[in-house]
Amino acid sequence: MQVNTGESFAIVGASGSGKTTLLGLLAGLDTPTRGSIRLDGHSLEQLDEEARADLRRRLVGFVFQSFHLLPALTAEQNVMLPLELEGNPAARERAREALAAVELSGRRKHYPAQLSGGEQQRVAIARAFVHRPRILFADEPTGNLDRRTGRHVCDLLFALNRDHGTTLVLVTHDLQLAERCVRRVELQEGKLEPLA
Amino acid sequence: MKILLLALRSLRREWHLPELRTLAASLVLAVVALGVVATLTARMEHGILASAAELIGGDLGVSAPQDLPEKFADAARERGLAMTHTAGFPSVAFAQQQSQLLEVLATDTAYPLRGTLLIGDAQGRQRVGHGPAGGTVLLDHRALVALHRQVGDSVQLGGRDLRIAGELVQQPDGGELVAMAPRALMNLDDAQQAGLLGVGSRARHSVLLAGNPSAVQSWRQWAQSTPLPPGGELITPEQTQERMRNAFDRAGAFLRLTALLSALLSGVAIALAAQRYARRKTSEVSLLRALGTSRARVLGLLLGTLGGLALPAAAIGVLLSLALAEAAWMFASQLFAGVPTELPTLPSLAAAGMGVAVLAGFALPPLVRLADVSPVAVFRASLARQIRRFDALYLIPAAVALALIWSLSDSVRLAGILAVSLSGVAVVAAGLAALLLWIARRITPGGHPALRLGMAALARRRGLSIVQATALSLGLTALLLLAIVAPALLDGWRQELPADTPNWFVLNLQDDQRADFSKSLAQIGADQLNMMPLAVGKFTAINGRPIDQIAFKDPRTKDWNDRQLRLSWSDSLPPSNTIIAGHWFAPHPAEAEVSVDTMWRDMYALKLGDTMRFDVGEGQLDAKVTSFRHVDWTSFRVNFFLLMDPLHANALPHTWIASFYLPRGHTEALAGLSRTYPNLSLVDVDALLDRVREIVQRVTGAVRWVLGFSLLAGALVLAAALATSGQERRHEAALLRTLGARRGLLRIAAACEFALLGLIAGITAALGAMIGGWWLGRSVFHIKDFMPHPWPLALAALLAAVVVMLLGLAGTRKVTHTPPMRLLRAE
């Protein structure tokens, strides 16, 4: 399986088929027991956890099904996190720009508990692209959202992919969402099958 | 019943939650800390009291100026207690041409029930014995010398001829430093038959008891509720000499303080864990409320869970505390050799009760508020997080803390100082934490990413950080308070009895013998020689009015009017004396002046400017009261109630009393000296000093043991308190790892965070402990010139920061070492 730069790539499959595991492996969150994964020319299984963390910081953005915003931080502070990890002195300005891009400028001082599901996911997307990652991994990004909000969130993801050339790898069981991707594969009993 | 079953089921399901485990562990720790301290304290107090009992010759007793009603002895017999009757009185003994006033104690043959009566024979051998048989008497060395008698000779006492069966070497004497009159021990029946105890005698009758502690306690309670005969009083181990009592009182207060602070520490940990548990349960409670469960039922469920947790935890605490107390006793009991002490279970059970009260007091407020969560919160979590600015429920832990302080401190002053110090520390810590967090948030943007992350983490969890800083400050204050007070207390005790404390007294030294005697003493290696003149007389009038015509309120005056009065004089104010009113003598006063001790001032209602009349020898002396003195009777020095100005007193007929220190092993040389000066009475107080030193050593040992346990309990509770925020960080660390944060960065960020937290706690605790320690040391433990040193405290503040940082890092180690994938899946 190969995902090319700037491509949008969907992995579909039934619940429990191993989609999230595969995503975790691709993002370097875990290492495969067998086989090999290369990310931007780096063999992930040959890197230790620290080196993989470095790689994630530089190259990768994440969007999760359950958002994973830190409840004690405001929307703006959540978005600032990846930049703070880099030691970027302009973290606040960049975070505000990112929130403006997802149309949440007015909610930047709000805590996750004060935001709706759609708003939380938009904050998560702002956090995912605020440090301009080369590749964005999204795990069921619309799984917790209603259809309209889900569509809006997807528009944002594909706009990023289109406007910034960010590679998009998303895991979903939503075939409509998968169809918006350039390439699609299905995970069935541990095997990847290309989808028409 | 149903709700209880439901609560227990819920507890079983939730047992894996760290907060519940922390809650249970804190309760176990609280019970163990309180239980071990209370059990050890009870045992050691028993040990200390038992050694004090050795000084009075029994566990307990009662005395009166006349024959004691038979009911006191009957009550003792009913309780199966051993008993001895004694009567003490002054009497003159005659032997051929010699006569001598003796301080006589008449006893039955059971005396003493506790302690040692040491008797010397004609060959100088010593044996442990009991009260003399009929027809015999024991005389101390001074009596033998004064009457020119030897063991085996006879003397006449109360008109009866008695054979001297031995030399009275040592007797349980209530810890009296040096008896001025020579002593004799005779048989009680002999004294009765000789009419020495009849009507008009000045004898003080006593019944002493000993036996099973519970029986003794039962007799004590009975006697306390029974009217005593006129002038009667209970003889208790606590009433032994002042210097012993001081050590007991201060040790008792310190041990209680230690237990109290341990309990409060646990309370802090429990409060933190309960808060966390309530937050975790919020969504579940809102769901239950949404599904139609009433508020009362939710509350019942929560309280049932807490109860289901508390009972087994308290039971485990009791068992552990008993086991630990027993193990600790195995090491500590050598301090109390020969003192039988059974393992008391009551203190551990009481500790369990207190632990449950602490759990209820500190855990209830967040749980009760949890039951108030609105059902709408099921849709919008923010509704569940509305925090009241002021919640009256949070007065409950404050009230429980105050009740604990009150019940355990046993002293209004100690309770007050602790309450004020700890509340002060809490307020300052919270304020300082809020201020530093505010500053940290504003100055860190330019710093190292790890520093910014750490500070940001603290600042973002502002509420929790302030609670944590306050809790840590309180915990550290408790530990530092103990660390400050304990060494000063132990040093104070040691300083009271330095190695070169005078251990010999000389009575009856004449003016013309002084120079030669001093020289001879120096030759045999004696040191610290101190001589005071001694005139013997009677106090007869105040402002010209005879004292037997004045009605004094204090019943002791009657006794003192009959006694011989000892007067002394000195150019300068003796050590361990302080003038509290008036002034010390001018060099050449126009009329005779006297300085009076506070006890005499109170007893005779004396005022500055009053004139006291004394009959000394053939003459009479009127002296004006020009000062009142506070005398430290706990010092091992010769002190006097009345001191005259030397100019006028020098003419009074007098001898000299001297004290000096002679290293052990020089008694042979001293015996030679005694032969050269046969008129002198040499009194060895080494035995008494040894006993006092031994008691001080026992008390010191007790304090060390209990302190060690409390520090350990405190440190464990502190660690538990820190761990409560571990869960909070787990999610954050996992996400940061996913976003690419290196382990090192997370560790440094956590280190910065915990170090700042520790520094806030350390600084506040050091300040609080310094002020509280100074206050406690001066007004509760009466440590002279006590001033805690600021540098060790500053060091302790830094050390606290390091320890908190290390403990915090140890807590986050697991998080930073777990693959982020697993962490995210576990969420």
C-alpha cells in the first residue's frame, strides 16, 4: 500500500476490522510486529519511540473521532499545543488564524465543554493543521457528528488537502465520505482491497 | 437495603478507579498513622507513668493529715489491688547524749509497692528490701552521723528503743532533690504504739496502691468521684516532681500534636481524592438523574459506596496499626525494660472512628454536591461543572479539622495555635499560588518550550493547582512543624541535665571550714562548686501582725507555719531565678530586705513593701519585701523561697550548703574527706539524677519513635495527594505524545510544573512552620529562647521543591513510558 504526497486516501471497513490499528501504525503511534512502514522516506519500525515522536511533530496532524481536546484548555490553547511543542513564539497568532479558518474566532476563549460536537471537531481540525503538517490522519472524523455538521467538517479537511497539498489519510465506515477521496481501500479480515 | 446492595455492586465495579483506591489508601493510612501513634503513645505513657510510679512507691495513692477512712482501702481490696499504708512526720530521735530532728516515714512491711528500697548493712553491702519489721528502724547516712550511731545500734524514737536494722540508702521519695532533714524509716505499728500518730500529731497518712492497670484506673475514677477527707489529696504519678512533670506534659503534647497532624494530612489527601472521584462520576450521576433517579437515591448510592469503602479500609487500618505498633514496640520496649504493657486495642479502634470521621468530613462535600448535578448535564457537560464561589458544605472539613484539633490537642492554646497557623498557611498558600500562576502565565511565553508547557499546564489547571499547592503547603507545614519543634524539645531536655550537673550536696559546712573544704574538693577533682549560706528560723509576722492570727485562704500556710524556714542570701541574683516585680538588693540597703518566691507571695498574699519578721536563733529580724522572684524549681540547683540582702543577713547564725560535681569513681576520695570533716553531711544525688536522666531518655526515645512513624505517614499521605492529579495528566501527556512531544520534553515540563508547585508549598510551609513553630515552642512546649533558624527552613523549602518534583516525576513516569496508541485506546 502506498499513499502519495497530496493524495486523499480513505480506509474503509466494518467495525473491529482493524482500521484504527492500521492508522496508528501508519502514523507511527505503534510499531508493526511484521512488515515495514515508510513515512516520508523513514522506516518507522527502525525508529525508536522518541524519533517517531519527532517525525510526528514535524510531519503529522491528527483528527480523532472523539476529538480529544484537553478539557482544561480553551479552544485557542488547544490549537496552540502543537506549536508550543515546537517552541514557536508566534503560537497564539497562528492559533487565532487557524481558528478563524474554521470559523471559530468568536469561540476561542471557550472550553471544550462549552462547545457543540461540531465546534469541538473544528477546533480539533484547526489544531491538526495549525503547524502545517505534510500528512493529516483522520480517524472517523465525522463519526460523532450529525450529517450536516459532518459534511462541513469534511469540507474543511478536503479544503486543506486541496489548498495546502496536505496528504489526507482518513479511516471511516461512511462510504459517502470515502467516495470524496481520490483513492479508497477496504480492510477485510486483515487484507486491504482497493475499492472501485 | 436495596440501595446498599446497589452501592456495593457499584463499588465492586469501580474498584479499579485510582481515586477510590486513593480514598481507601488514605483512610487506611489515616487510621494506621493515628492508630500507631495513639497505641504507641498509650503504651509509652503507660511506661512513663510506670517509671514515675517507681518514684512514689505505688501506682496511685491518697493522703490526708489524719487517718484515712477505711472506704479507700476497701475500694482497693474490692478491685484486687495491692496496698501499703504509710505515715510521714517529723520526730526527734535520741541516742545517748545526741538528739536529731528526723523526717520519719512509718510504713508497713509491704512498702514499697513500686520502685526500690535500698538498704545498706554494717559492712556497706546493699540489698533491696521492704519496710522495716517491728522493733527496727532504717536511718540514712546523715541520721547515723548526727546521732553517732552505726547499723546494729539502737536509737530512741517516740519513746521506744528501736534497733537500727540498716542504712537507708535509697527510697521512693517522690523525686525530691535533697531532703534537708535526715531521714528514718520505721514500722507503722511501732509508730502507732509509740503514740506518734495520735491526735495532734503532724503526720500525713497515705495509702498507696498497685496492680492491674484497669483496676488502678477504676479505683482512680472511684476516688475522683468520692469526697476526700479535709486536706486530703490523691497521689498520682503525674504529681511527681515538677521537673518530671514538665517532661511528661511536653512529651504528651508533642505526641498528640504528631498524631493530630498525621490525621489532618490524611484528611487533605482524602479531600483531593474525593474531589477527583466526584468529577469522574459527574457524567454517570447526570445520566442516572436523567433516567429518573431521585436526588435522595443518588445521594444514598454515593454514601453507600463511601460506607462500603470505609468499613473494610478502617478494619484493615486497625489491623495494620496493631501489627505495626506491636512491631515498633518490640524495638522500643527496651526503653521501658521491666514495664509490662499489653497491646491496647482501644486507641486503634478510636483511630478507626476518627479516620472514618475524617473520611466523612473531607469526602462528603464534593459527593453531596455531586448529587445536585442537573439531569440536563447529560447533554451539556458544562452544566455539571458550575462551581459555587462559596459553598457552606466546605465548612464541614474545616469543622472536622477543628474538632480533631480540639479532641487530640487537649490544650486550648495548642489547638488555637495550630488552627490559626494552618488556616494562615492555607490562605497564604492559595493566595501565593494564584499570584505565581498569574505571573507564570504572563512571563513564560519567551521561555524554553518545556518551561512554557509546564507553567501553562499549571496555569490552565488553575483551580486544581491552587488546591494542590494549598494541600502540599499544609502537609509540608505539618512535617516542618514537627521537624522544628522535635530537636529543640529534645535539646531542651538534654540541656536541663548537662553531664556536669552537680551530683553532690554538702550540708552543715561551717564558716571556718569553707576555704579548706573548697581546696580539698578541688584536689579530688570536684567541679562546679557553689556555696550558699543557710540560716534556719521561723516566719512569725507580717507588718507586725503574728501570722497565726491572720486567716489565709491558702490551706498550705498552716503546714508551712509549723515548718522550719530556710533563709539564704546572695550578692547577685542566682541563676534560674528571675525578678518579676520590684528590684534586686541595692549594695547597701538602709534596712533589711527580702526577695520572695511567687509561691510564697501567693500563699501569704504578700505585697511589695510588706515587712516580714523572722525568728532566727536567739534574735529577730524584720525585712522589707523589695522583690518577687520566679524560681525555676526544675533546675538542679539549690534554690530558696526567701533570699535576704547579705549586708543584714550575714550576722545571722548560719551554716553553708554547697553543691558540686564529682565524676563517678571518686567516692573513695570523698570518703576520706568525710572523715576529715566529720560534721559534714554529704548527699549523693547521682541516683536521683540517673533516674531523671533515664526518664528523660525514655521520653526522648518515645518522641523519636512516634515522630519517625508520623513523618513516614505524612510522606505517604503527601505522595497520595500528589498522585490524585496523575490521572489528570495522563490524557494530556498521551495527546502531547501523539502530537509529537518527546519524552524528555514532557518530563522537563512536568519537572518545571512540580518544582513550581513544590516551591510554592515549600516557601509557604517554611514561613508557616517558622511562625507556628516559634509560637508552639514558646507557649506550648516552653522551650527557652526558642527561635527556629531561617536557613535550614529555606533549605527545607528548596528540598520540598525537589522532593515534590521527584515524586511528581515518579508519578508521570508511567505515562511518558507508555506507547501513545495504547494510552489513546485506554481513554
